[in-house]
Amino acid sequence: MSGKARHHRERVAPRAGAVNPGTPTPSVVADAQRLVVKVGSSLVTNDGRGLDHDAVAQWAEQIAALRRAGREVVLVSSGAIAEGIKRLGWRTRPRAIHELQAAAAVGQMGLAQAYEVAFAKYELHTAQILLTHEDLADRRRYLNARTTLRTLLTLGVIPIINENDTVTTDEIKVGDNDTLGSLVANLIEADVLVLLTDQRGLYSADPRKDPNATFVQQARAGDPALEAMAGGVGSALGKGGMLTKILAARRAARSGASTVIASGREPRVLTRLAAGEALGTHLVAPTASLAARKQWLADHVQLAGRLRLDAGAVRALIAEGKSLLPIGVTAVEGSFERGEVVGCHDPEGREIARGLVNYGALDATRIARKPSTEIESTLGYVIEPELIHRDNLVLLVATGDAAAEPRRPEKPYP
């Protein structure tokens, strides 16, 4: 939000779909009507020492300008834990989960108040929404959240979203809001996800260590080469900070949303992007959006288990568009019940699909490698002849691409 923009000449990467530096492509935000904007902790706090109210005011000013232009904006904002630590008078960030949860609970009050005051200057109302993975994993709660968010946008309200750190039992770590931003983008079918950070964007390598590092202006979201680049990019948010953004862009692309990774230190970064200026790295969604139900399946961050498939089953799913039958399953991993979401992995361990399983883990183990005609004699009952029906399965690789790039694992299942 502050500081001068850097104007030194840089090499621009020719790979991963980057554009020619002499003919920059206009910002993907220029024509976007519905945006999800994520701001990291370093952009709304004083180096972790509570909220930076001047920065919050500047974000409100820019988003208000977008609203006056007829655009819908959802803001995913970090900062609650940092504000809570300040209010509680703690000198250092605690490590214990229960103390982080307490700080989040205290800090959310200050975060919500700061945004409410900042947007009131422009006669805009805000709404605080705290989400967990469970809210998005449960189909009914997922649909309720989508309806609420769409209603708020219709009313001209600015939703302020954060992960509900007060009740989550997963480890609280910086970068989670990148994933949350992509989930929200899919939830409301946003046109663009804007991830604002303390970095200009994506480089082919760490420019502080590699003099040949090139800046990536534009690429295809989901390009495997991007993950290799991000693995070597340092960030004040910690190692892997850029990688979470690359993975978030891949996830957002499932609903047709392109992603911009840009520096929040650039003056008026949001309004300049909206005006068509090509700031940061633009990761363009390559395909049309998934159907809503399959998008919900693909968006699961935590899976209940995993099924190992043989080559024939992989071919049947990818090339032939068939359901998954028990005979094609070589191993069952994890503890899951009927109706939970599990991953489907090829013989090399790549996740190629995920879906709602028709049998629990114990029964799935008993019928694995057996034809569907033997399900009843093995279990004493039969629910469906398929382990996962095609209608309840979503592919994570391109149709017909049995040699697609591997998918990085999500959070581990029990």
C-alpha cells in the first residue's frame, strides 16, 4: 500500500505461457464483474503488531471505488491473530493451538470493527463471515454459504471473510487464506481471484539468489512448471508462500476464475488492475467451469481416504468416462464411511479423481479386486454395483490424458 513501485528493468520469462514483455496483455481484472480479493497479514498489520488502520482504510477506499463502478467484491482478510496478540498484550506469537484460537477470537472483533469503520466512510456495509473446511465439505452448508454470499453481494454489502481459527483444530499457519480465497472464488463463481502479497509476483527462481531469474507476467493456471518455479521463491510469508498461491490459482481455475498474484505495496493496485494495467503475475483459467456439484467435490481440501487403482481402472475413468468398479481397486487406505469423499490414485500414486464412495472402508476392502457380481455374496448386501458412480466423481486430469502431470496431495486423511 505504501512505498514506491520498482521500475528497474527485469527479464521476463518466456516459458509457462508468459507474454512478450514488449506487448503486455491487459489485466484479466479489467472485464471482471465479480472479484475475490485476498490480502495477507503483512498488508493489514504493522509487521504482526496489530492492525494497520491506515492500510485498512486504503483497501476500503479502493474497494469502494470498484463498487461505484458496479463491481462485486468479496474480501478475504488476514490479521485477526495479530490483532488479538496485540490486544492481549502478548509480546510473541504463541505456538499452542488453544492460545492461537483465543487470539483469533479476540482479534476478530477488532478486524471486523476496523473494516466496518473504514467502509462506513463510503456508505458501505460490511458482513463478517467465518468459514471452516467443514462448512464447505458439507453439501447443504456449502449451498447455504453460497446463497448467503450471493445475497449480500446483491444487497451491495462487502463480505469480509476469514477462516474460523477459533474452532478449527488444524494447525494455524500463514498462507491458509490463499486456499480459502480460491474456495470462495469457486463458491460464488467469481471472475477473478486477486492474491495480494508482499511480492511483485512469480519469478522463475528466487531473484535474490539467481541473477538469471525471470519474471512471469502471464501463464496458464495449473501449468505444472509453475509449481517448480514457486518452490524456489522466497517470501516474507515463509517458504512455500508462493506455492500456496500457485495451487490456489489452479483450484480457482476449476470454476473458470483467473488469478492475479500482485504486490499489495503497489499504490492503488486494485483500481489500476481494474483499469486494465497488467500488474503482477496473471494466471489465466484454461477451461470452462466445472458443474456445481463436481466443483464441490473437487474443492475438498481434506479427504476421508484413498483408493489405489490399477491401470485398467485409470483408463476407464479418464479415457472412457466410466464409473469406478471394485475390480479396479488394488488397495483401500484410510478410515471412511459410505458417502464420504475419497481420492482415486493411479499405480504411480497420482490423484486422478475424487468422488463420493458407495461403501465404507471396511466393506470396500473386502470387495476390492472383485467383480460387481460378487458384492452381495461377499458382503451379504449390495448398495450399488459401482464403488463410485460416474455422476459422483470428478476427474482431476484432462479427459483422455492418462499421463497427466501428478497432483500434489492435499491435507492428509485420518
